[in-house]
Amino acid sequence: MNGNLIRRFEEVSGAPVRILPGGYVMGGGAMGGGMGGGMGGGASALVQLDWEGNEVWRFDKTELLEGPGGNTVWSARLHHDWQREGSPAGYYAPGSEPSLMSGRTLILANKNVMRPEISDRRLQDDYVLEVSWDGEVLWDWLASDHVDELGFSEAARDAIRRSAPGNQGDQDFDWLHLNSLSYLGPNRWYDQGDERFHPDNVIFSSRQANIVAIVARSGEIVWRMGPDFRETEALLEIGQIIGQHHPHIIPEGLPGAGNLMVFDNGGGAGYGEPNPAAPNGRSIVERYSSRVLEINPVTMEKVWEYSIQGHGRFHFFSHNVSMAQRLPNGNTLITEGAAGRAFEVTVDHEIVWEFINPFFYESDDTRHNFYRAYRVPYDWIPQLTPPEERPVVPPNLSDFRIEPQ
């Protein structure tokens, strides 16, 4: 909590990395494009390590790929998200912990397919699979199979067809760009009889299309928000969500349990009628500020919002990455990822904790963005003595001076 580096894991990166109870760490291995990450980039494996860095679990059997020299290699083709059974949203909640040496794992991967009804270009499609501890595929789902359930207008479908040739070279068309995937987990809506919110159903986010949706185990999309937030009066009241990340149902045991939380990035996204700023109908809506929204997913009422408006040129804004985590004390931990910043706010929007990422890119010493930040209890890492937390008192800016040399 005082920002000191305790342990650095260089064996894993991205997709994202999480600490689990017992000091285990889990995330993508062998990141990047080509043979290691598979076509379209990503991670060739999802791995779980113990505190000492020993591998205790691995999944890399999504697809057999052809590598240099005609050799073939298995790859997970993992990108953006995964969840371990027992922790539906991927962060700490009292009374629920991720399985450590057993259980199912939900994985977001890529698969390259040809779908002429969507585009003439080969798609870098989003492929969801759930695997057992032994690596058996228990359930899978391919986004392009459900294009007619995604709420696209004919203008949006035309824009998808038109915008694909704008990709550089022979790059496959990342038409939806799913960036988040979670189990719904136990929730009050299902307890009250709403089958759409079965705990094993899956919620996903399409960053490129401005869609948040729930998939039932039958494969059907049973709940959807977006792409057009003019569809209903309730959505119009929420306002257009753009390029969002990390939509999830707040887990049981936390304030706001059952509500949907989402980081509404802003920036540009969405398909539709061409306009002067989007002549091919891609990225038709724009907003250069971000919001964190808490929404009742049944009534679509906006319960809580964090945003900064009306402050001249100062905005809370992350055009990509980012997330929000509800904490047991009712506060919300927000990752403003593009700015390399994580901060905790109260329900009344007071900032009570802040961390600036001190690690910059080796290739670009101006960038220190990061994907997500998670807070976990100290007792999840028994290898360490809980540190003494010291208050950090912000200086009075009118009095603050650096002593002259």
C-alpha cells in the first residue's frame, strides 16, 4: 500500500497477470506475435507458477500452428483475459477464492476464420474456451457464429465489410476485439429466477463494437448492452459507452453485489453510418474522457458513476486498457491504464489512495501504461510479512518547494 516493490515476476506477462492465494502467480507466457504467440499475437500458454517461479499448471492446446521451417507447435492463443473457477470476476471478494490445484479455467483466445457474410478478409475472431485442470476442453464459443445476435444495424454490417481492407498488409481483421471475459458468478438476479444471469454464464466486452453481452452455456446471447445506446430510454439515460473494458458483475460479499461495473474508456469506436470523421463507418462515435459506471443490469438504471466533467482541459481519460475493482470497504480501485495510474475513490468521489507506475518501457522511456491493477489481502501471500502501512500526506502546493542546491 506504500508502493514498494516486493517481488517481480519476469516469467509471466500480460493477459492479465494475477496473484492467487498462497503466493501463486498466473498469466500469459511467451507473449508476442509469430510462432510464440500464434497468428495475431497473444500468449502461447497460460501458466500458473508458485512463489519460487516453479510451473504448477499450463494450458497451451487451443490450436496447433505452423512455425518456421514447417514445424508445428501448440499455442493457447490467449489474449486479454482468463478466469479460474471460484473467482468469477478475477479479483478478491470475501468468501470466494480461485481454485489453486483443480477446477475449470475460462480462456479468451483467437481463431482465424473465413466468414464471407461478415468480411472478405480473414477474421482474427474471438474464441472462448473453458478447460479442465487436465486440459480437456469442456465448452467453447466462437463470436462469428453469433453475428446476427450482436445488434448490428445494416449500416454497421456494411461498415464492417468496408473497414476491413483498411488493415495494413495481410493482417487478419480483428473485427470485434474482445478485451474482457468473466463468469457471472452467484448473484441475486439468478436467485430471483432470472435465467439470463446463471452463475456459469459468461459476460464479454467488444471494445471495437461498443458491445457488452452475456452468453448462456447454450451459446445464445441472452443479454446485451450496445452497440447503439439509443435503443431504449434506459440506455439513452446511461449514454453511449465507447471502447469499454472489464465489464463484470460485482461479486457477492462486496458492496453493490449483482450490479454491473464497467470502465467506459471513451476514445473512438463503433460501426455505423459513415460521417466526415469516419468515412468508412468505423469508429463513428468519440469522447475524450472516461467514466466508471455501476449499472443495475435488469432495470438498466445507473447506480453510480465516477467521471470528471467541467474542469477545462483536465479529464480523467484512458483511451485503452483499464479496469475497476469494487473493494470490501465500498470504495473502488480504478486503473487509468494509459496514464500509468491506479487510484482508489470513495462513493463520494474522494481520492484516498494513488499509485503511479514507476516502470517505463525499455523501448520508449515516455510510456509507463499498464493493463490492470488488482488489490489482494496481505494474507494471500504468506511468504511475506505484512508491511507497516504509513500514511502519505499530500503537501500543500502553495508551500511546497524543493530546497536549492
